[in-house]
Amino acid sequence: MEERSRRIVDAAIELAEQGGFEAVRLRDVAAHAKVALGTLYRRFRSKEDLLLAALELQLAAQERRLQEAPPPESSPLARVTGFFQAYTESLCGRPNLARALVRSIGSGAPELTLKVASFHSRMELLITAALRGERAGDGGGAPNAAERRLVHSLLLVWFASLTGWASGLHEQQEIVEHTRSAAELMLGGLDPCQSGS
């Protein structure tokens, strides 16, 4: 991301952290980033577009962390749970921003479909790496058909639970617990780290 776009996205992140989705008014973002409103509009079509760029930065930071060190747990279930635990904590650690990001992902704006699809694809690769016990970006390749079904289903459960958290239906830890329970069912409940639970 070029410097001016990064400055705009950083300004949006700061405003969202302070006041959530409603606080990210494009005129305020431009003023906060010290750029003309026209400059912002040449780079971002809408508030949702801008917040999805913020999500991309946040996900890139998670990818870097997983490139440095893969989840250390010994079993697929424990590694996947560890991945969702770390990513959920990173995302929800700034709750106003997280709720704004969730709202942007779910906006349904057709012009944002490719960005949302890119986010899902990158998440699928990270979850697949966790399943396999690989370092993110080590070239393990795309998920096979069985992995794709599992990873896609886990991502749906995680996002639905994240949306529930953003709506105030449950606590942050329940996002991870819902996803772990789904993973345990999908992996056949055979994980030795969870036996007897």
C-alpha cells in the first residue's frame, strides 16, 4: 500500500477505534489523514471499502506472525483452535474497530465482493496451514477438496459467531469455543488433546 493510502487507512482505523463504524465519516478521515477529500475518493469508493482495506492490513499482520512461527500445538484440532484464538484476540482486542470491520464485510455492496472474497481466500490458506502444522506461506499449497470443505465450514462458523459477538449476543471467548466445537465435530472428535472433554 502506497504511503498516502496507508495514511488514509490508518486515520480510518483510529476513528473506528474511537467511535466504531459511524465515526468513520470520509470527510473526517480525509481531514485526519491531512489529504483532500478528492484524494481519498480516488483511492476508496466508500467507508466500507476503506474499512476493508483496514481489514487487509490487519490480516497481513496476522500472516506475518504465522510466517514467523506456526501454531505450536501438536494436533490439527489444537492448532486450528490456537489459530482462531490468536486471530480472534487480535481482531477483537480493538472492539469498536472489529465491529466496524464486521459491518463492512457484511455490507453486501457488489463493488466490494472481490475484496471480501480475497479476505476469505487468505483466511482459508492460513487455516489450512494451521491444520497441516505448516508455517504460513511455506508453499504447502492450496487446500485439497476435503481440507477446503472443512476450512470453508470453519470459516463460516467463525464469522457467524464473530457477527453474533459484534451484535452483543455472546462474549468474545465464545467465538473461539463455537469454532473449536465445530472443528472437533468435523475432525471426528478424535483429537488426543481433547479426549475426555
